Amino acid sequence: MSEEDELIAHLYNATDNLVDQQFYFGGKDLILGRTSEVYIKIQYSGQIIGKFKKLFNKNIDLFLNHKYLQFINKFAHIKGFTDLIIKEIFQDLELKLKHLEHNIDVLEDNTVILYTMLLSAIISKIREIHFEEAIRIIYQKLKSQYSSLKDTEIKNELNNLYQRIDSRISILYNLSYLNALADTFNYKQVKKVCSIQRTRYINKIVNNFRSRIK
């Protein structure tokens, strides 16, 4: 295997690891929570995740040729992505590149590290956008039921759930992510299942608040 082929194999492996991490159990159509003990089986989720990985892998040449903005633009059709978000990811990458230039002597393989940084930025942004949408729904439901409830009280309670690695929060996080990918790749049935499950977990979190308020 040539050095270039070996490098590409490392990058493919990075794609697999980063996309699946704390999200998907390969070959089982299982969407995970923060731990593998918490999961939901959603048929065809593996196909969607495979298409998402392919989007990274088939554009690796752009990354290797330092065409980073063109690489990021390949994700412009992902639900929730905007020109502003793409610009933010690219600008953040440029800052990291400047940092790498000054630390290149301590890095064993800066290409793989940079690729990992870029993938993490893209994946994290997709997850954040759609999880924040779910959190907004939680706020709206609680405020409509308890008009005197302060935003800081809701925020503090959600932070408590995060810190306890609450299974409802972690599953909601990943359901929101899969819902966006299902919409992007036109898997209508999976999107429907995700929407139903997402609503279910939103209501569980709202009910948790209700029990604590009472």
C-alpha cells in the first residue's frame, strides 16, 4: 500500500469513528445515547448514516488539495446549514491552521488531525443546530404551562440533566441529529419515526419538570 493509499485509509477510518461516536452502533440500526446501554432501533438509520459518511469520503480529494471551503460547501444541502454557518466553520479552521503551523514539529500526522478537526466541526454544528431546536420546543411547552417559570430555572434544570448524563437528553440529542439527516437524504419514513420519538422524549423531559415543580 502506497503512503497516499495508507493516508486515505486513515481518513476513511476517521470518518467512520467520528460519525458513529456516541451515536450509532454499526450494522444494527441502533441509535445510541451517551452510553451503549441506552438505544433506540430505527430501521434504515444505517443507510442514512452510510450516505452521510460517503459525503465526507467522496470529497476527500478536496481536503487533501487544501480546498477546505469547497469541501465544507459539499454539506450546504444538509438541513439547517446556511452560508453563515459554512463561513463560521471555515474561519475557525483557518485559525486552527495557523496554530498548526507553529506546532507542526510536535504533530505526528497533522493531516489526519486537521481532518478530524474539520469533521468534528461539521458534525458538531449539525447536532447543535437541531438539538437547540428541540430545546426551544421544551422551553415553549414549559412556558405555556407555567408562565411564571423563569428561563434561568429551565436552563438550570436542563444543565442538571446534562451533568447527570440523563438518557432522555442524550437520546433527544441524537434523534434530532438523525431527524436532520433523514430529511436531508429524503428518508420520509425514518424522519416520521424520528419526529414521533423526538416528541416522545421532549414530553418526557417536560413531564420531569412538571413533577419537580409540583
